[in-house]
Amino acid sequence: MRYSVSPGARFPAHQTSSGLVLLAGLAPYRRRSVLEAVASMLTADEDMTTVNSYIESVLRQGCDIRPSLVVAGVTNISLPIRDFHGETTAVLTVPFLPMKDMTASLDTAI
């Protein structure tokens, strides 16, 4: 089985684990500004309460481990990459795909 996302692919930040970790890593004043733009792009089945709860979860855990919001059957393991000031500058997301007869579980992958 294979899964990939092309370099440079674009998805709305609030719809991906990588985007949520990046949003959580912003200074609060910058996050508020970005979230104002996000609020204007929500689809009918999305709401800011849910987006904010995802971000709060990332802030509490320091990472995002959840079923993908984009790809069914994938669990994203997303961690911030920080610079020497502690600012989040990038995110590493590893997709976990359970497979038949697999020897590793999600718990051992984390």
C-alpha cells in the first residue's frame, strides 16, 4: 500500500493535521488573525467551534494524533518542528495506515 501527497500540494490549514499544528504554533495574535480568514472559508459542515477545539487539543498535547480529516482510514501523527527560539517553523506528519498482518500498532508507532 502506498500513500503520498505531492510536494507543494495545498489544503486549507484547518482541514489538515499539519495545518492545525502550524496554527497552534502561531503567536496568539497571529492565530486570531489567521482564524478570521479561516472563518470566511468554512464549508457548510464546518464551524469555528470545532476548529478551535482541534487547535486547543494540539496546544494541550504538543502534537496532533487523530484520524485524517482528509483521507479515510489514515491516522495522522503530526509534530511541530521548532527553531531555536521555540517558534514552530514546519510540521512533520507521518500517515499511519493499518494493514492486514501488521506487526506494529498505532501505539508502537507513536
